[in-house]
Amino acid sequence: MSHAIIELKNIVYAFPDRENALNGLTFHLHHGEKLGLFGPNGAGKTTMLHILMGLITPNTGEIALFGTTMTDKDMFNEARLRIGFLFQHSDDQLFCPTVLDDVAFGPLNQGLSKDEAASRAQEALQAVGLSGFEGRIPHRLSGGEKKLVALATILSMRPEVLILDEPTTGLSPEAKDRLIGILRNLDMARLVVSHDPDFLTATTDRLIAIRDGQIRPGELKPHTHTHVHEEGDTPHQHD
């Protein structure tokens, strides 16, 4: 397999008593690429992400991370230290007593000292605009604050690539705009999975789709629709 950051080759995965969720899926992410992935519910987007992270095992196929074919759990554990994976639900990512503990957890696992990990954590919190949150209790934060803390937990590890699974779930428009601004300032390869076309076009350079368990070229087609929001009775336009 070639030296892409991430490469999936002929991945087949089926849940028990169900048709294949992934059916010969092949995918590549190279250095500098910023890809957006979309597809309908149940298309296999999250399943694909969990496979490339080594969280579930495909029925058949090959997975290579940073040019090395993954063959066992230890190899995935080592590779995950170089990948920033943002879960769809922030509560799955935050489990420590304080924000500082959560954000410093990754650097500590990378072998940094307690002081070095704390410094990395403070740097990451500043990057997401949450300086001063170090002593806050994660489960008492708002949804948007939790998402930014979860992002800080992966930025503190200084990953080589970002994998984001539905990062706008539960976010207010203000929190989404803040997240877009942060991602635009991060110059690293990324794969963003989202149902939000505006978010994908704002944070990625190229779109792909998952259909019938395989990766296809992606295109968001212009269309008209009716919607309701608080400014609906005021003349306005959408960019």
C-alpha cells in the first residue's frame, strides 16, 4: 500500500444479521488534503471512521496508517497518538474531573511530564478560546463548550491529521462559526464527516460521498428550500 496518511483498501464490514455496511470500500487521505465526507444516515460513515481508528475490525480488507499496514492492536494504539479523532458526542471524549485533566490526558499518554502536559493543555485551550476553563467541570459545560474542550484534547497532542465525526451536532450557530474559524487556522490534513453542507464547504477543499458501502466522488447540488428561523420576517439573504 502507498504512503498515504490513511489508506483503506477493499474494506468489507457487516453488522450481525444485516447486509454489508461497507462493501469493498477504498479510501485515501494524503498530506495536505482536507476532505469532506457526506452521505445519508446509515451509509457507513461512522463505521468507516471506527475501522480506520482500529475501534472495530472489518470482515476483510487492509488498513494502513502513515504508510504502515495495521496488523494488531498495539500498532493501532501507536498510530492513534498521531491522529486527532473528534467523536460525534463530546461526552464520549470527556471523562476527567476537570477540563485541564481532560486536555492534558493525551500528552501524558504520549510520555510528556505532568508540567509539559499541563503547558500543552493550556496552549490548546487558548487555541480554542477557552483559556480560564482549566478548573471547570466538563459535564457542566454547554454543548458548544464541550465540543471545543474535546477539540482541545486532541490539539494538545499535536496530531498530524484530524478526523472529525459530525462536529456540528448540537452546536448553536455561534458555536459552529467559532469552530469554523478554529479549523481554518489549522494547517493540517483532515477528514470531516458531516450532514452540514455549509460546514463542509467552509472547512474542506474537496468533497466525497459514501453510497452503497463505497466511496464516490461528492458534489453538493444547489437547490431551493423553505426554512424557518428568528429572522424570517426580516428581508435578508444567505451567502
